[in-house]
Amino acid sequence: MIYVALVNSYPVISDAFCALLKDSEDIEISGTYETLNDLIRQPPENPVHVVLLIAYRISEKIIDDIKRFPQFFPKGKMLVLSLFNDEKFILRTIKAGAKGHLGSDANRSEILEAIYTLRNGHEYYAKSITDILLHSYLSDQKIGPEEKEDKLKQLSPREMEVFKLFAEGMSNRHIAEKLFISVRTVETHKNNIMKKIELKTTVDLVKFAIKNNIIQID
């Protein structure tokens, strides 16, 4: 069972999220809280695997909360759902320690996939968020023709397929459907790719793909 704590300042929205996730056999909302401080003061009886934090506006407090979160829940993962697409704010949440980020266009299926992905030890960024990250990277980098690094030679043909599709913004589920493999197999390939080319985060993986012309940017 994956226990999810919901941090959201509007009770009616919290009720909506609880209703949205209640039919999942593997996920249980262990508590709803208006602030992270409320969660810290009165943690649920069950362990906190994922915290879904809803961000309605740009706030320094949200960044501070994300930074403080591991002190109280070292085994938990922070998943942010922001109702706005502000590039600097999104980058700051990732730098602060958020392991996943969803945009306002997220649906039930994507929220579930993000929760499963974080629980399995990986990061998750919606395609709309990935596009923002790519834009940020390209703004600061001059991408020219470069030789692919020797590390790429370590990847199998299947790993290269998964790498390319993921870097293009496909979710684990869509990659699995396209390649006729399981989502777990996709996650295993991604984990192996990260190890082989010595990358730590999903953002690093996307940057590496751009730099080495694995994906084409218009």
C-alpha cells in the first residue's frame, strides 16, 4: 500500500482529490492537511510515502517547506502540483528537493502514475513541466554539433529506445504501450540508463539527451 498525505489549503479541493484517488487499490490517502506544519505536528499513523502538495501561487513558504520536508519524513517523496507554469518557481521546487512535479492539466491517470513512480524511487515530471525545463536549459546553453559521449556506447538498443522516448516527454505508461513492455520494465531500463551514464536526476537525463542530439529541438 502507498500512503499519500495531501497538503492543500482548501478543504473542498482536498475532498475532490480524495474522491479522485479512493478507488485505487494500491493508494490510500492517510491524511489531509492545510499546511506542511500541520502534517509535521500531527503526522498520520501510517508511514508517509508521498506528499502531494498543491501550489496555488508562487510562495517562498512552499520552497522552504520542500527543503524542510526530508528532516521530518526522510523516506517520503514530495510531489508538487502547481496550478500555474512559472519556470523559475518550478526549477526552484526541484532544486529544493521535490521529486515530482505536475501541471494544472494533470488528470487522474497521470497523478496515479506520478505517485507510483515516486514510490518506486524515480522522479516524475509531466510533459508540460519537462517542456519548461527544456526551455530553461536551452536558454542558457548553445547546443552545437558534438560527438556522442563514450558512455552512450554502454546502452543497449532497447535502452536507447527508452531513453529517446522518455527524453521526448513520454510517460512510463506510454513508453510501455509503444514498446509492448511493462511499466516496471520501463522503470528498470531508466534506472539502468541513469547508472550507466552516471546521471542522478531526470532533469540531468533530459539535458544529456539534448546535448548529445538524442532528441531534436526545434
